[in-house]
Amino acid sequence: MNASFADDSELFAAVRGRLFTAVVGDILDTMGLLKQFLPPRIKPLRDDMVTIGRAMPVLEADFFGVSVAGGHSELTAKPFGLVFEALDSLKPNEVYVCTGSSPSYALWGELMSSRALHLKAAGAVCDGYCRDSAGILKLDYPTFCYGSYAQDQGPRGKVVDYGIPIEIGGIRIRPGDIMFGDRDGVLVVPREAEQEAFARAFEKVTTENKVREAIDKGMSTVEAFETFGVM
């Protein structure tokens, strides 16, 4: 958590009000963290949705039946695996982040959004589809995914673990890393980099506002970059 803020809630409110993923991504680039954006197919269900919170990673897997006899894992016979336990574990300001399955069914829906809202979670990021999109939009729950697709997870997939590191598109996501998503993408800010990254991002956006004002008054982009050092 940034030393300039009392707690996560204060930091996240400031990020929502003043920052956007592009400026934070630029800062991470200068810090040598060049691969922090999730794949561009993961988009907000509605363009004005924003999520900012701590990652609660969830690992999915394809299964071929709701409850199948035999096998050596108790999850084989457990409908949906650990999805309900994972959902119920969400804490305020956490983002449910899931991956691991094929994109052949939905990983998130309206009832999950209702439960997450009650728990004061900050959003959902799915390496796959959501469903019940009209209900999610009505709830205004920040949901980032490939889009909407109604096919159910029940007979096709299960959550096999949660609260563990995962990867999406080769990007590592650990419990407690910060997830920041807006209409331009979803960004992972590693916990050890967050203080420097956000402090510098707030500085950069202030300078960019000065650049915008100068350009609006007629300054050339060459002169603006030479003067302010950002563009």
C-alpha cells in the first residue's frame, strides 16, 4: 500500500478518480516490468466499468460431468468443485481472477456477482466468458472477460483451487497483487512494485495534464516533449 494513503480503500479511490491503466502501464515499463497487461481479449462487460483491488486468484479446469464416479480426486464427484468456497472467501477490495479452463463455458454470472457485491469485492476478471450479462450490468458489478456466452460451467468445469498463484497469457498473478482494469485493458501491479508505481503514476498524470494544456494553447509536440519529458 502506498505510504501516502491510510489504507487500500483510500489508495483505490484515488486511483479510480485520477488514474487510468495506460499511465500506470507506462510507469511499469520504465521500471522494467514490461509484461503486466493481460491479453487484450479480456475487456470490461461495459466500457465504463473500472476495477481496482487485490487479486484473489482462482484455478479452473475442464471436467466432463457434474459428478462423475471413480477417479482419485474428491473434486471429481463435487459439482462445480470449489467455486462456492472460492467465492465465499472474497474479502472487501478483492478481485476474483480466474483461469485454467477452455473457453467453452461461462466462468462468472449474475448470482456470483450478487454474492461478490455483498462481500464488498471489487470485481471479477475471467480468462473466459461470463453469462447472465443483463443481470451483471443491472448490478453494475465490474466484470472483465471475453464477452458473454450462456453455456453453463456445471457439467463442463470446476474450480480446483484458489488463493494460489496463477498465470494468464504468461502474466503471473499472485494473491495480493493489485488488479487494475478499465476500458483499455487489465493490468497486474506486483505487490513489491505498487508503492513506486502508483506514486510515479500520480506524478505523471499531473505532468500530462500540463502537456495537454500546453498543446491546447498551440505548443508543438516536439517542444512539449522537450519541455515536459512525457507524451
